[in-house]
Amino acid sequence: MFEHFQLSDYYGKIIGTIILLILVYILRLIISKLVQKFTTYSVKTDNRSKLIIKYFNTFLNILFVIFLIIVWGVDYTNLFSFVGAAFTFIGVALFAQWSVLSNFTAGVIMFFAFPFKIGDRIRIQDKDFPIEAEIDDIKAFHTILITAEAERISYPNNLFLQKAVVIL
């Protein structure tokens, strides 16, 4: 069964895998440190920085799997069929729920370029539904606002980027 198996045939692939593991680990540390420094510099909450780090780690894991497949030389014809079918399924699902994707993207943008922070009193300039409230929490998909009447409003992040917002 193992008469044609020789470990020396796999040295390059094993070394490539080890290098990829080390590279992903180093990139995770660097990204984590950069996001934490940005969090400290811009006075953001630790929960938000942990969420952004989790997003970057997920992206790095996907890249790791892709490069691992390349290093080990997996048969591309079957792989491309599977990946094509998976992306088609995901694409249809995301198109049907594009607001989820836009809220997630807006949440990441708000982490890096949002002039408001938790505890700020704001007014959202909307002619149909104006809101005056305090920012209680900023999540990945929505922001929690508390009005003067103690109402808790879950406001989608993509609308935060589309509407005019005034700090009171």
C-alpha cells in the first residue's frame, strides 16, 4: 500500500505549509496590534476592535486555505467546480439579502472612519423619521440608540452612512 510513498516527495509541500502557518500567525499579530493601536488612538471600545480583528482573521483563514490548496497541488478541475457552485449559491443568497452585506460593510467602515463614539448624543436628519438619541453600542450590523424616552432603537449601519447625523 505504501510502497510508492516517500516522505522526501513531500518536503517542499510540508515546508511551504509551515511557512504559510508562520506567515498567517505573524500577519494576525501585526493586524491585531495595528487595530488595537487604532482603537486606543481613536478612543473606540474593545468590543468593536475584537470584532474587526475577528473579520481580518476570517479573511486570513480564507487566504490560508487558498494558498494551502495551491501549495499541495489539489486537482483544480474538481475544486473550481465546487468553488463555482459555492460562490453561485452565496452570491444568490447575498443578492437576496444585500442589506445584510451592506450593513456589515458599513460596520467595518464605521470602525475606521466614524466621527461618533459610544455615549455621544446625536440627531439623525431624516424628514420622515428624525431621531434624537444617545449611541449606546455600535455592532457589526446595527447601532443601538437610546432616546430621551428610554426607547432602544436598532438603527442599521448602512443608513447611518447615508443620512446626515449631527452631534448634539
